[in-house]
Amino acid sequence: MYGVLIFLHLLVSVVLVLVILMQQPQKGGMASIMGGGETVFGGGGAAPFMTKLTTILAVVFMLTSLGLVLVSAQRTRRPTAPRQTPAPTAPAPVQPQPTEPGPLGG
């Protein structure tokens, strides 16, 4: 699921960048380099279509961003494998060893 969302997010972001670059700012843009957008989209030009397409792509971009945040939060909250930590053990008490008298008796 996470991989599918990342792929969709990247695809939408690349298409969104291309659509924004194709829009005519005032008297130029990438659409004029490609022969102009007026003939491709009819007499009214590409402005209304490109504006709607940009809005739709921006909404999809925001939704995929939100979906990635939610899926990522679930993945960090729920570990994949339960952690097994050993129970802390107290060190064994040190008992003094009985001393035997030496050869000198002391």
C-alpha cells in the first residue's frame, strides 16, 4: 500500500509540474514553444482546460500527501515484530569464601 501511494504521488507530481509548465503565463510559456495551445484545445485556448486540470492534480497531490502521512504514522506506531527484551536479572550476591588458616597457623 505504501509503495503504491509513493508511486502515485510521484506520478501526480511529475504530471502536475508538466501541466504547470505548459500553461501560458502572459505571452509565452512552454505551450508556445510546442506550437501554441490554441490550436490543440480549440478556439478558446487551453486556459480553462489547463486550469481545471491543474486544480484536479493539485487536489490529488494533497490527498496522496495526506495518505502517505497516515500510512507512515501507522507503520511507525505498530512495529512489525514484537520486541523481546530479556527480563532484568539481579546479580548473584557475593558470598565471602571461608578462609583456611595458613601453614603458620594465622
